[in-house]
Amino acid sequence: MKICKFGGTSLATAGGVAKVCNVVLGDHERRVVVVSAPGKRTPDDRKVTDMLIACAEARLAGKPGRAEIEAVIERFAGIQRGLNLPDSLTDGIRKDLAARMEGDIGHKGRFLDRMKAAGEDNCARLVTAELCRRGADARYLSPREGGLLLSDEYGNAQILPESYSNLAALREAEWITVFPGFFGYTRDGAVVTFPRGGSDITGAILAAAVGAEVYENFTDVDSVCAIDPDLAPDVKPIPELSYREMRELSYAGFNVLHEEAIVPTVRAGIPICVKNTASPEGLGTMIVPERKHATGDVVGIAYNIGFCTISMSKYLMNREIGFGRRLLQIIEDEGLSFEHMPSGIDTLSVVLREADLDEATEKRVLERIRAELGCSDAEIKRGLALVMIAGERMRHRIGTAATATRALADANVNIEMLDQGASEISMMFGVKQEDAPRAVRALYDAFFGRL
Ligand code: ASP
């Protein structure tokens, strides 16, 4: 049994939905289908999820948000008409959206999540209708009935363990189950969503719950590439990646697969296959527990922007017992999570996501570090990008760091921070945001040959 998940760009138009249905019906093992909300039709179009957020924001601002809602209905109606499905489907979507808009706004996060979930939920209904019109026995399943229970962290939910046994029943279904991605329910029955892009997580959870043979993740690229293909033409596709390589690269900016979608499949040992909806017969990229293909030492180079560092120094910091703990306590008291903590003998930096650190928090954190830790020179640097090279075989190779730093120096990129995780399968360079694309190209040249 295969679990297949289709991303928003594959479901953006009637033609896209038709292709998705061809793919599903092209293999009788594709028995559980997870869908995203319709995405962008053109580069300057809007995703339905963003349009739904606009609806919610209008309501929260005390406005009726009629134009915003009509725009969403029109997106779905376009797909319904394009597929010659009955108008009653669009009527149902209209009613559903109206009910969500009229919902309680007392808890902002809960209201927003209920609105956001409408994209996947209604898309799943449309896909089910199209599969049925073609004669298939396809049935929509709500995450509530399926038993996908999540923590009540609105917009950032995590799976509750009982979900796996609840969802295991899907294995027995003799029909095609169409399951909306991105959201589930709290134990007290409220809609709650994963982080953005979270339909990938839904697919991974279902794959683990039913013990699928493979989790097929259909998107708009033929395979995962060694660097972001927008950075250069003819970038090498990656035939195979280990879970750990994918996890590192997704974290560092490869947005083909959500970084949290790896964990459920790793635990269940299920391979993931990233494929293009437009060419389902292609091999795509396999993400497996242990890689068999012997490719180069570095398999991928990713980058992500939006980080900042809090740096401090203090003479004899190395001998001060409890310094790190007290620093992390300050970070914890502010409800911040830190990404990395590179350290020297008398210096320490903490890397955080810029978006988490507003001006007031920044001021408080710096004051406390100065007063409580005695580091008068503590400072925050914003505009940092993290560039990562990753590959299982790096661990056994001498000179990878030398090749990388040489390449960055030759490209005139200043390394602000360097960090190699304990796993030794990745190395991370903190560089100025504006230098990141140049840094990635230089590293690609060094490890994969000139572009
Ligand atoms: N539709 C949601 C988003 O745009 C979730 C997803 O597509 O996976 O973030």
C-alpha cells in the first residue's frame, strides 16, 4: 500500500486536479491520498491558504471580508467548473466558509486555524468528487473521524501518540481514502494546524500509521536537487538521500519536503519518494534509512535566511561553572528556542530565528546578559543566513572543511560562524544574508564541479 501526498501547485487548477487523479488511478496500490490546498497557478498568484488567512484577518479586524471570501470561492469554483463537477460542490464550499467565518473569534489562534484548514478540507472534497466521477470508489475522510489528534499548539501542532493506532484502521479500507493534509483535531475537538507546509507531515503520519510500503510525495519538481535549481541551471538531481541528510537539508532550506515530515517515517522505517506529478513514471528522489548509492561526499547544499546571533565574551568564561545554563535560562524565560550555540574559550554565541526576537525581547535579553552574566559587550547581529553542506560520507573524509572554506574565501564570502554538528554529516556556515546565494554557488562548484 502506498500513501501519496500532492502539493498545492499540483492542485492549483482543474487540469492539475485531473492529473492528480490520473496518478492516483494509475496504480492500484495508491489507496490513501493526502492533499494540500490549491497553491499558486502562476508565480505572482496567491495560495488558497494565504487567501484564507486574509479572510480571517478581515474578520478579526471587524470587517465582513466579503471580497476575500468570494476570491476563495472563485478559486474552488474554477476547479469545479473546469472538471464539470456539479455546482452543488461550490455551494457546499460557500456554506462551509460562511460557517467558519462566523465562528468564535475569542481565541485568535483557534479561529485562524479553523479558517486555514478550509483549503485542504474543501480540496479533499473536490478530489474525492472527481475520483468518483471517474468511477472509482473514493471516500473523503475527515481527520476527526480518522482520529488524527494533535496538541493544542495552534499553527504549530504536534502529533499525539494515540493517533497512530487510530489511523492504522485505514489499512483495511478497500476504497481510496482522500484525506485533507495540514490539520487535525485537539482532544477537545478544535481544528488545529501543523506549521505551514504541514500536509507533508500528515502524509508521513499516515504512512507510518498504516505501515506503507512507500510514502510518495508528489510535487512540481522531478527530484530533489543538490542546490536550489533557481540558483543555477542544470543542477544535479539527487537519486537517493538518507533520512538524516534530508532532515539536515530540509532544516537548512530545502523546501521540497517539510523538515518535520521525516521523523514519523524514520521511526517506521518507511522510504519516502519525492516525485513530479507531471512525470509520475520518473524515478524521483528516494529518501531511505541507509543510502546505497555511492555519490560524492557532499550530497546537497542548502541555505536559509532570517537568523541572528547574540554574541558575548568574558575573560575566563571557560572556567565559569554554570555560565551556559544561566544563559539558556534567560533564553528559556523569554520563550525563545535556540538553533545553535557555537562557542570559543572566552566567547559564546546563540543563533536564533530573527522573527522570534522583537525589539522589546531583544532589549530585555541583552540587559539580562549584561547584568546577570557580566558580559558588557553582548550584542545582536541580524541578517544572518545559514549555509549547510551535508552528506553521510563527509564524516570519513579529511579536508571537506578545507575545501569549503577555500571556496568561500575565493568567492569573497566572509564566514561569520562555523558549526559542525556532533553527527558530522553536515557543516554549517553563518554568512551575511546577501552573500548566501554566492556562497552556495561557490560551494557547489567546489564539490560538484564548475557550473
Ligand atoms: N496549505 C498549507 C500551506 O500553504 C499546507 C501545505 O500546503 O502543506 O502552508
